[in-house]
Amino acid sequence: PAPPARERTQGARCGPAPQDALEGEARALFETLREWRAQRARKEGVPPYVLFSNRELVQIVAARPTTLAALGTLPGIGQAKVERYGKELVAKLTPASAEGRS
């Protein structure tokens, strides 16, 4: 006989969400990146987490890479993501684009 299936609880997480620690400008930038990710995911017909997880977005906000090479050094962000999304993402992190967020 097969072992009983483990019960899963809907929406259960281990600990707080990574973005919960963000405040002020960092939280605003995270929300801007989330909105961009959602729009891009809709355009590609994939779930947003396929582009970047919330944890990866938090890492991006913390590091604020200004080059594609710097973006590619972050955990979970490989060459394919850098090539596909890097230019748009780095542009969202530059001071000139910050004026458009307010």
C-alpha cells in the first residue's frame, strides 16, 4: 500500500515574505518592478514568477545593479534572464527612470 498523501495547506509559507522587510524607497522600487514583471508576464503568457521570483526582485532592489554584468552576478539570475529582461530591468533601476515612478 502507498503511504498516505501529505496534506497541503493553501498559501502556507515558511516565515515572512522577502519583501516584507522593505520600506520606503526600496518598497516603492520593489512594487514598480512587480508591476513591470506582471505586465511582461501577461505579454509573454506566463506566470510572473517565471520571469523573477519575489526573492529575486528583493535581491535586485538591494543590489541595484547598473550593468547587465552586475545583474548577472545575482543569485538565480542567469545569462538567459539577463539577455531577455536585463536592459528593461536595469533601466527601471536608473535614477532617470526613478522620476517616472513618482
